[in-house]
Amino acid sequence: MEPQLKHSVADGIATVVITNPAKRNAMTAGMWRALPGLLGQLAADPAVRALVLSGAGDTFCAGADISTLREPGDEQQSLAVRAEDALAAFPKPTLAAVRGFCVGGGSQLAAACDLRFAEEGARFGVTPAKLGIVYPASSTRRLAALVGPAAAKYLLFSGELIDSERALRTGLVDEVLAVGELDKRVAEFTRVLASRSLLTQAAAKEFADGRTDRDAHWADEARGSGDTAEGVAAFLERRPPRFTYGL
């Protein structure tokens, strides 16, 4: 099967599947290049309320497919950083659904998502120390913000893989599901996300990610949106809200 990023949109949820099963879904140069454009397309689609990133079959992503990366080292790294940054900047909630290996570039992508749900038995690793690579500054800061400096140093200094339970304890993942339960839980949770106010989610995402230049923007958006009035009315009328921000 040709390495590719498969995608679909159903019931408000965009799903992007890293597909390179012959190499444990390692990302080729072409896949790294394609991801920002695909994310831009999905971000602009008003039908999309949240995005799930997963891997084909029984693994998430084993990193970069080194055999396809013919560019100089700096260019190899910049391809991954651009893709990671595009994922982090996606304006709607993102969730990585992880089973199997989530290593190297795979861990970069998972860390760039807002949330990470993992199946029992998943293995996580940040492995540049095994190759003598300086991990990108933005990726290092994102990892440290997610798990804390001490856990980030453990992962980066050693390159060791950790299991799903340790990943949960460190904050690298948000939920660990029994084998066979991941897809069901992800579908259930993303339905919840799609039912909530995108206004709330988009503003909260930027604030939580540390942006300090958009306070006035979101205050204006809130004043001009009908989501607050609709949320209050739905609560008082004991019915599900029909939020319209972003539609």
C-alpha cells in the first residue's frame, strides 16, 4: 500500500489516518509535506467540529521513514516541525487515538494534539538521543509543557520507551482504554466535543496554549455570537443546545 494520509469526515468529526503499515506507519517526507495542507482544508470545513488522528492497523506511528528523507538533516527536521505546528494550530479540538507504537515523529504528532487517548499496551518514546539529533526547540517546549520538565528530560535524555500506564501518570495521555475499547471511547467522546460550543473550545484552546494577544479578539467574538444566549436558553428549557458559532 502506498504511504498516505487517509481522511474522512462523518457526523462532524474529521479522521486522519497515518497509513504506512509496511513500516509501522512511519511518516514519509511526502506525508510530512501533505499534512499541513490537509489540516488547512479540514479546518476550513464548517462541517468539521473536531479532529481525530490515528494510525492504520495496530500501531499509531513509529516515527519518520528515514529511507524517504533525502533532504539535509535540517530540512528533514523542518518538515516534521511544520507538520507538528500545523496540527497544534488546528482551530478545533484534536485527539490522538494511540495504539501500539507512538515513537519519534509519532510522539511529536501526538503531543501536538489537544488530547491523547491510548489503548493498553501502547508504547511511547521520544528518541532523538539514539540518533544524535537535537530535538526541535518548539517540540521540546511543547513536550515539557505537557508532561513537566523532569518527565520531558527523562524521555529526551534516555530515548527509552514507556508504557501506557506510565504515560498516563506523567500526563502524556489523558485516558487509557482496555484493548478493543479505544475506538468506541473515541467515538463517544468526540460526539460530546461536537455537541459543545466551538466558541468556548477555540478560545480556551488558545488561552491554554499560552497565547496572550487574542484576549480582545475573543471578547469581541463572544459579544457577537449567539452561543451564550442559546446555551442559557437550552439550559432553562431543558433541551440540548444548538450552537452555531463556526457554522
